[in-house]
Amino acid sequence: MHILSKFSLAAALAVSLAPLAQANDAHHAPSAAAAPAAPAEVTLTEGEVKKINKEAGKLTIKHGELKNLGMSPMTMIFRVQDAAMLEQVKIGDKIGFVAERVGGQLVVTKLEVQQ
Ligand SMILES: [Cu+2]
């Protein structure tokens, strides 16, 4: 009885650890991949460019709800992943963008100017 319960505990642990390892892999993939390796469909959040700071590589965006960050609409500063993004926009532009938390900072990882 004692041995049996030990065995089943080990088995249960092995089963419960397996999905955890997979989840970790999945979590690491996007942060390492600035490359277009992930074919995941991305939802763009609406925003309006309020300020462009090329020296600091930052954008002030009045943004809609950011579901992936659990953030309500507001105006705030984001770092941009690629300095070229700052050349794409001008103040007042309506944009669609994706922001992610990278090393404690909010970074725009995708940006499209809306027509
Ligand atoms: Cu915000």
C-alpha cells in the first residue's frame, strides 16, 4: 500500500511536469523571436501617435485596450523594438500596433500605419 501510493505520486508528478515544460518552451519562443518565425495571428491594437522621441527610441501612444497586457485605454510611452518604426509615423497618425512586455519594459513589436 505504501509503495503503491509512492509510485502513483511519482507518476502523477511526471504527468503534471510534462505540460509545464512545454508551457515554458512556448513562453520562451516569442521573446527570443523578433524574427517572423511564429506564424501566430496577431491582433493589432488601435492607437494614435502623440509624440515621437527618436533619441530615446520611444513613442507616446494613445492606445485602446491592450488585452495581452491587461491594460485599459490610456496615453502612455512605449519603447519601439525597431528604430525604423519611428520613421514610419508622424504625430496624429492612427496606427495598429502590438505591444509586449520585454524585460519589464513595454515595447512596440509591430506597427502599421492605418490609412
Ligand atoms: Cu497603457
